[in-house]
Amino acid sequence: TQVVQKMRANGWRSIGVTATKGGEGKTLTAINLALSLANQPDQDVVLVDLDLHRHTVATYLGIEDHGELLDVLDGAPLNEGLIQYGDRRLFMLLNDTRVPNSSERLAGPEAANLVEQVRGFGGIAIYDLPPLLYADDYLAFSSQVDCTLLVVSEGETERAELLRAKELLNETELVGIVLNKSKERALMESYYY
């Protein structure tokens, strides 16, 4: 709800989801955000699996035959690559191939063309990208999104990693930080007695 409110207040239509490192839950956060937004009335959502190192959106959702992302990057029309998820207003552009020189691809004209097509499709675009400290991909692509959602994990994300991520995201609009795997349940449990 807070992400949607902030995006609407600023007129943002695209969001990049990243983490400091692997295993912090960025892909599941991107999927859950996409599903949540797609459940709102008259809200189309496009979820793009741009983690060109470790593509897992399709795996989490149990989808096979999903390698259209590279075709669209290579010039195919977006509508040929989109998959609709069930009867929801959620559309996905998925990948099944590890891409060498991924940061160069994401900084190039192919990625700009992809973003332009997604923008023309309408709705909100969510880009699942590699972790910040793993590759340069997010930084190469960050100018293409309106805002960033950073995912961190309690007990796993180290302070130095978070500080480095803050430095790297200094030039971007940070819509928020998601804390995954939190052990702070006592407050919520005591409220619902």
C-alpha cells in the first residue's frame, strides 16, 4: 500500500526491485508486489524478469516455455513475448537464459526499446533485477525506471552491505526498503489478541 501511494503521488509507473545480495527475497517481493497490484481494479501490471544472471520468476510461478525476453530485447514486439498470469491483469515477460555481458545489454538501446514498449503497454512495470552488489546490471538499468525498491533480510544483510547499497542508490528515487525474514512478530501478535 505504501509503495502504491508513493508511486501515485509522484506519478511513477515503473519500479526496479533489487537487493544487496542473493537470497534476500527480491524476486518473491517483486512477484508479490505484482500480484497485489494486479488485484486492484483497472490496474494492469507488467512483471519483467531482468535478472539475466539468475532468472527465477517463471520457476517460482511454475511456468514453462517462457524464454521470450531475449527475443523482445532483440527486437521482437512486446505483445509476442507477454504471458498473462491466470485471469488477473498481470502480464509477464520472462527469461530462461543466462546472458553474458548482461550489464552492457541493459545499458544499451535494446533495453531502452524494451522499456519503451513496456511503457506503451500501459499500467505499472515491475523489473526484477540482480542484486546491487553482485553485478553492475542494476546501475546500468536504473535510469530506465522511475524508482527503486530495495529488499534486505534480517540477520543476513550486513550493515556494510546496506551502506554500500545506499551509496550506489544515491542517484535513484528510493520508494522504500522491504525487510524480509524479520523476527519482530511480538508487536503484531500482541495487537491481535
